[in-house]
Amino acid sequence: MFTQNRGREGEKKAEKFLRKKGYTIIAKNYRTPVGEIDIIAQKNEVLVFIEVKNRSSSKFGTGAEAVTAKKQNKIIRSAQLYMKKYCEGETNCRFDVISIDAKDIRHIENAFTA
């Protein structure tokens, strides 16, 4: 339960961080049969699928390092399902990671591609 609480806490920090940067939050914790997308946001006509990783220490690496290829594939497949359901026509999108390591927040735009 502690890890889940830390994850939700990190997502709240990330959401606040994104709003300050001018992003509009469209959805949080979007679930599909394939997986979950932590935050879906939009900025400058770009739909952004964001994975948030919150780490209290670097003992097991940074948050960004925890977004493995397997996790990326789940996010990509979930994003495809989201876009099929909610987006009409061609939509510009990207995949970002927000890594919260102790008190540092790092936003990695275009962290991986589909």
C-alpha cells in the first residue's frame, strides 16, 4: 500500500507541475485491458501520454530508468486504444516520462516512440 500511496502522491505532483507548464490535463489513471496511462494531457495541439515514476531514493535507480521497454509497450498499446476511441483523424502525440527522484522533478519529453 505504501508504494501505491507514493505513486498517487507523485502523480499529484506531476499534475501540478504540468499545469504550471501550460498543459491541460485530459485524463488521469486511464485504464485499458492492456495497462494504464498515468496522465493524458494536451499542450499546443499535441496529445501527451505521460508515465510518472516517483522514487524516494536512488537505491533501485531513477524513476526514468524504471520505464522499461515492456512498460513502454503497454503505454503505447493503451494510447492506441485511447486514440481509437476518442480521437478523430490524425492526431499529433508523444510519450513523456516524469521522474520524481526524492524532491527533484524531471520532465523527459519524447522519452520513447511508438
